[in-house]
Amino acid sequence: MKVKAKASVVRQTRISDGIFDLVLRVPEIAEQAVPGQFVNVYLNDSSKLLPRPISLCGIDAAQGTLRLVYRAGGEGTKQMALWKEGDVCEVLGPLGNGFPLEEAAGKTVYLVGGGIGVPPLLQTAAELCDSAALTEEMKDIIADEEKVSEKSDGVNVKTSETVVVSVLGYRSDCFLKDEFDRCGETLIATEDGSCGVKGTVIDAMNADGRVPDVIFACGPVPMLRALKNWAAEKKIPCYISMEERMACGVGACLACVCKTKETDGHSHVNNTRVCKDGPVFAAQDIEL
């Protein structure tokens, strides 16, 4: 159940050009969050009433912390980038649904991320490969590689049977790559060819030649559209996390609707609310 709670900054570092790594202590949310969800972060600025929705990069229920990796692009996130240890803000969450981890049990799963859509996949990768090496606070969570983890929907997934391949697309700087490397194999695509395959994540997967059993993805719409078509051609289940602009974050304002094949029970049109009904959807259900 979502809650609005005070959060304190544990640490914040700049990990790439305009990309910041923020750890917040907010146990009321951390203890119930799952991979694929997001939170609304409220600024300590009365001139900016709307919160900033940011996906979860890491979840440490034991320490009560959330890890947010975000791009400081607008005025709000640029203010967030100035926060330091001990600063306090309000956070609402956890919001939205998560990736259906049970769909990857005993299978080869591709985690496909592009740009700032890469961070939301890191906790997913960690849980699927039974790794806890995301932050200093997370190192001791899971020690036994054969441990059976209780996932968000109550399904026990023996993660040692799951093969995780992360397919990551960047412009140039491959932030978080080392952490994904600890969670399984990685395939890299960069626009400038400085690392991995020059081109897109689709180019990287085609160059590799393998075909996964299921895909979880997060990134810009053009990437998701191409990935949806790629998966459909190969008849692979594909789940995508949408990156729509949001206002309320709880489904009331309809600012983040996207087209869907089904009629929405709230608006009675072929729309769905990304913040409330998503952000994770089966790709075939969404019009991109």
C-alpha cells in the first residue's frame, strides 16, 4: 500500500554527465517496494508543487533504503542533484506495478534498457540472478546462491535456474554497466561505437544471434516500439515499462495516458494510465 513518508538522504553521487545516484532512507516504502515500481519525490520548494516520478534502481528492505538513479534535466531534478547527506524530503510510494518476475523463472530473460531506462532494470537483474551487490548497504542481503526468494506476487522463483542477459543501450558513457556485469551477461550498444556494438539494442541482439524466452524492457518509446516488433516477429513475450510524463502519479489527472487495445474502465476510451495501471505492460497490449 502506498504511503507518503519523510525520507532522508543517505548519500548522493554524480555517476555520469547529468546522471545522479541518490540513496534515500525511507523504510515505510522500502519494505514493500518491488522491481519495476517508482516513487514520487517532492521538492522542498513551494513553487514546484508537482512531485518528480522516479523509478527504483535499488531496494534494500533490510536497511530501509531506496536507490534512485536519475537524469538532472529539468529545474526540479537539478534541485534534487544539490541534495546532500542528511537532507530531508517527502516521498510517495511505492507506485505502479512491477515486472512479472515469475515469467522469467527457469528461462533465459533479456533485460533491455536504453538511456535513463537502464537503472530501473538493475534491481530486477539482481533479484533474478540472486545477487545483492548493488550498493554497500545491499551486499549482505543474499548470501546463498541457491536461495529461493519470495517475489512480489507470492511465487517462489529459484533464481539459479534463470539466465539473465542485460542488453543496455547508451549514447556513449556506460553508467551502471559494472553492476549489471555482476548480475549476469551484458550486451552493450552505443550510438558512437565507443563500447559494444555501434547502433541500437536491436543491433546488439541481432549481432549476438540468440533469442531469449522473455523480455523485460525500459527506455524511450522508439526503442520500445522497435523491441515490441522484434519480439512479436520471434513470438517472444515482452513486458515494457513506459516512461510517460506524469503529474499526480496516482491515476487521477490522466496526464500520462497511453493508447491500449482495451477500453479503460476509468475513462471509457482506449487509454490506460501509466502511473496507475503500469508502468509495466505486456507489449502487445499497448499501442506505441
